[in-house]
Amino acid sequence: METAALIVVLVIALALFFDFTNGFHDTANAMATPIATGALKPKVAVLLAAILNLVGAFLSTEVAKTISGGMIREDQLSPSIFPAIIFAGLIGAITWNMLTWLLGLPSSSSHALFGGLIGATIVGASVSAINVGVVLSKVVLPALIAPLTAGIIAFAATKIAYAVTRRYDNKPDGRDGFRWGQIFTSSLVALAHGTNDAQKTMGVITLALITVGWQTQSEPELWVIFACAFTIALGTYMGGWRIIRTLGKGLTDVKPAQGFSAEASTASTILASSALGFALSTTQVASGSVIGSGLGRRGSSVRWRTVGRITVGWVLTLPAAGIVGALAALLIVGLENLFGEGPGELIGVIIGAVVAVAVVLAIFLRSRRNEVTAANAMSSEVADSGAAVDLTEEPPPTRRQQRVAQSAAASDEEATR
């Protein structure tokens, strides 16, 4: 029992570290566009996001219950090895999070977690231990539908915003009112992020506590909610400047009206999904909204090659994290067979922890060679993910511009007679 208790403590510590990486990895979801348009200063934006992530984490636990009481069939795993399997899954998630952070890719922390847990469970138990129905209905299906839905909403909202304000894209933007609106909508996204992403770590910790009999219900304990909320808020405050640069400038040249539309779409999609217990990727939703808002401007077209690269990153996240989680679980299972139940698992967890620390440290040191901070996050016109939306320098005239031009031409013709 002492060995199991120690493993659970290590699982909780690693889960909170994942929560921290989730915070700085997904800061861009809420704050990339208001920073890009100048609605908020970078450090003010991440501080606001941190506070609202903290608040949002207390508003709902539906997503946490999806993970702690639905995705994995606990009765098909041995209580002695299950905490170690969760630990292996977290290693897969953290490794992928750190790698994509280094590359500045807006991948999904959520799907990294799901992939790591699924891969580790398959190796540690069997495929039958995965509740495929829950995974499909509350993880895979929302991953396909949510970005498309958010993109369509953002596209329509951008069209409406430009139609209502009746401005010209080839003149100074003139929509400063939307900058004020962005403060509200970006805050709503940060709040929504807390209601969805913080829940996933709560669910993992609760799942670990249930497996060793320290808890019976799938509802997270208050101390778990507080710990996860505080940790994701701290990670958010640290800022994910590499990914902020990618989403803020890399996808499209964001104008205030677009930013407002994208954030409103992202927030509404995430909040609705959190209420239904869907474990969404907030990164995918935010990216879909930014692309949709870019297409909502006149003269825009899709760079499908770039969209394809981003999509490949989304698709690879779950299996890539699953492979790392499976390898970590394979190590634990092998050592259990070698040293016996209990000691073998503990040795495997310790070795896995040492390797994970080494990998994280190596990635962090590598990132220092080309550091991205609040001071230079928006200095690059096109970040690593490239531009997903191509905007012409001289967009086609609006119908109002055409009418004005026709009227002027008619007046000139009249004057020459």
C-alpha cells in the first residue's frame, strides 16, 4: 500500500506539471488575437487570462467526470498498476506538449493527454479497457465538429461586423470599438478555457485516487479543483509566447473586427461543450475561429497547404502522445515482470520520471537559443505555421464602392457633354 501511495503522489505531481504546461501552451487561445490587434498589452493579457482561468476552473466539473468516470474502464485494470499507467500516459502528454511548444505549433494539450492515457492503457491492460463509445462521442467527434463549427460562426460574425460598420479594407481600419469588445470576448475565452482544460487534470487526479480506493465518486474533491485551477492559472501567467506569435500573426493578419468575431465564436463553442461534458481541444477551436474570421474579410483566400500542415499537427497529436505513453507503460510492465508487483512499478515510475525530466530540461534549454518573450512575440509577420489565409493587398471593391465609382463616372460623362 505504501508503494501505491507513493506512486499516486508522483502521479498527482506529474498531473499538476501537465496542467502547468497546458496553461502556458494554451494561453494563445484566449490572448493571441487581442495582443495582435493591440487591444491588450501582452503582459496585461496573460495576467487577465490567468485570473479568468482560475475562476473558470471552479464553474464546471462535467469534463472532469468524463475522464474520471467514463473514458477508461477501471474495473478491467489492476488497482496496483493503474496509477503507474496513468503516470505513463502523463509522460506521453507532457513530452508532446513540450515539443510542440518548442516548435510554436498550436497543437492540442487535451488530445495529447487523451492519447497518452489511451496508449498507456492499451499496453498496461488491453484495448477492451478503453471505453470506445465515450472516446468517440466525447473526444473524437467534438474534435472533428468543433473547429469547423467555430470557423463557420467566426466567418459569419466577421461578415456581419464588416457589413454593419461599412468600412473599407484598403483604408485605416477604423474599428477601434471592436478593440474594446475584444477585451470582453478574450476574457470570455479565458474563462471558457478554465471550464474545459483545467477539468482534464482534475479528472486524471480523481481517476488515480479512485483506483487506490481513496475516493469513490467521480466528482473531484475541492482540494483537487483548487490545485488544478491555481496551477493552470500559473502556467497561463508564464505565457506561451511562441504559440501566441503563431496564432496572432502566423494564421492571418488579424484586424479588431476579426479578433472580436473569432473570440466570440471560440468562447461560445467551448462553453457549450463544457456544459455537455465534451473534452474539447481549445487550441483547435481557436485556430478554426481565426481561420474563419480571416476568410470573412473581403479579398481573402485559403492557403490549403498551410491549413494542411496545421491539420496534420492536430491529427498526429493523439497517436504521437499515445506512442510515448505506450513506451513508458511498456517499461513499467516489463519492470513489474522482472521485479514483481509493487517494486517493479515503483522502479518503472522513477525511471520514467527521470527520463521525462531529462527530456523537458533538454527541450527548455534548446528553446533558450531562440527565445520568444512578450517583447518579441509579435515581431514575426509569419510564424512557423505560416499563413493560412491569403489577403490581397487591394481587395475587390464593395458594392458601395462600385456604386460610388459608377456615380462619379456618370457625373464625369455628364460634365463632358
